[in-house]
Amino acid sequence: MITIHNTEEMLEFYGAQGAIRTASKGGFLYTFPFPENGSFVRFWGNLQGFSAASADFTYPNDTVIRSLFQQRYLGIGLSDEGSVISYNRKDKQQQLREGINCYVFDSLTPYFMKVKGGERLRFRALYFQEQFFLENNVPLYDSFWRDAKVSIGGQPIHAPELVSIYHRIEKCRLTGPAFDTWMRGQGLEAAGYILNLVQKYSKKVPVNFDDNEMRTIEKAKSMLKANLENTPTILELCKLVCMNKNKLQEGFHITEGKSIAEYVRTLRMERALELLETSNLSMHEIAHAVGYHSISNFYGTFNHTFGETPGLIQQILREKRNPNSIES
């Protein structure tokens, strides 16, 4: 299992597989030593904002990538060959196949992608980091990320305008600051199409919270994170932050894409992964540290979330410390 926290670590992962990085027009290119016909990943633009990518890549072995990116982002995949299984929970898998797919990472919680060894992946993509919208003053209503995930995430979409924008980027001859300015314009145009798609297919009414309400929701999250061993009940949490239950639940759905209970479970499972990888605690001690006073409940929730036992996942996580091989 590979754990990636940001784009820099993703690029380091490519380098650890023997890829050679070279400059290319508008961006950079990684070429890999496997298979014999070669694999590559090419990027245009700013990976911290709006970017495009083209890849022809074959993983030698079965690989699971655990994404822990620290900001929300949206990707439009124009897949030509191969498929990838993605999931937050093992029982809620999505398969991205050939065609135009949209995937939305709407909360700062683990996201897994599973690729079969030997399968060739050929795709082109457009990526929007949340920072792009912020830096360019693109006004997103508070429920945008939730609405995007529900309305267009994880399914084929009809978006010829986005395909056209990708082709323009691929053929652009500009370089340097001129390309950067032009690329920003392409990102803003693509963002407009995406906003239109979300509003067109969303069945929910857009929701906004004021600054005080957002601070209250973040305060509630901080309280839960600080008390995983013994988290307050939902009603206790509502009293502590002075917000009614329905409002607070809606706030978690909008900012995290999940209910308060699901958010707590996600925090506990992620903390359990950290302890499995880095500590020498027993399984009973880890279960207690993340708020499970019954070892059977801990095992059941863990297996339901990740599809494997804590012991097997611990072995996989510790194997990843060898950076010179792709783990299966």
C-alpha cells in the first residue's frame, strides 16, 4: 500500500519507481523503465491549482494507493483504456472505466485506489485543486463539493466542452508566463462548465453557512478529533457548540460529505491505520485508543471499512517503508 499526502509525494513516488523527469512544453514529463514499450505521465499547468495530465502506464504488480490529500479536489478523467477501483469504504467501491468520468474528493479523509498489476492505463485528465477556486475568486456555495460528488461524481458524464479544453491544452505552443496566463483562462472556462453540470444534475438546493456557523462546525470537528477515546454523543456535541442537531448534521454533510457518526468512524479508522503503522501497541490497546471498548466491534468496523483485518493491513503498511518497490 502506498500512502500519498500531496502532489509532491506523488511525484516522489514516481521517482522511487525509477522514472526520469524532464521538462516539456507547459509542464514536465515522467518516463518509466517498465514495461518494455515504456510508461509515461505528463503534466501541464500548476498541480496546486488547475492542471492537465496524460498517461500511458502499466503497474507491474497489484497496487493499492491511499490518498490523504490535504485539500479537496475534482478530477475529470478522459479514459482510453483500463479501469481503476476507488473507494472510501470497501463496501462502496466505484469503478472508473473508459469514457469521461468525474471523481470528487470532498473531504480530508482517506481515499483508496486499487489497480491490477499488468493492466495498462491510458487516460487524459483535468484536475482542479480547491486552491484554484480560492486564488481566482471563483465563488463556490458551501454545499458545492457535496453536490458535485452526488450529482456527477463517480459516473460517466457527457462533457464535450471539457474534452475540447483538454485538446487545446495538449496542442498549445505557448511557454512561460504567457502559457500560465492562458492556462488560467482555460481553467476558469472549464470551471464554468463544471459548475453548470453540478447545478444541472443536482437535486439538492444549494446551501450556505455564515462565518459564525462555519466556525462552530469546525469547533465541533476539533472537539471530536481531540476526544476519540471518548467522543461526546451528538446531542452533547450540539450543546457544547450551541448549534441544533439538524444544522450541525447538515454542516458535516456539506463540509465532510458524511454524517457526524460517519465522520467519527472515519477519524477512528484513520487513527487506527496510523497506530498500526507506527506504534508497537497491541490490537486491544489500539482499539481502546481510537474509542472502541469492544475488540470485536473494532475488528468488525475495520474489516467493513478496509476489507481486511487490522493485522494484514499492518503488515502491508509496514512493507511500504521500502521505497524502491511497488507493494501489492
